Amino acid sequence: MPKLMITAYTINILSHLPVLFMEGETGGGSILPSVLWILYFIRSRRVKATFTN
């Protein structure tokens, strides 16, 4: 499940990159929160403890 969320946030970032490069805006600033959530899902002990087999 964490891999799915990381993938979703990565897709979100990639979908906002053309807007960032063309217009110089992030369209509400959704890139930074996505990066922070990705880092949280990678580094968090709580996420690792929640999603166990």
C-alpha cells in the first residue's frame, strides 16, 4: 500500500511539471506537499508498522 501512495504522489508531481515549466506556477503549490508525503511514506516507522504482511 505505501508503494501505491508513493506512485500516486509521483504521478501528481509529474503531472504538474509541465505547468511549472511553461507558466512558472505550480497551480496551487501541490508539488511540495507531494514531495513531503513521499518522504514521509519512505522514512516513517509508523507507515512500516501499519502496513505489514
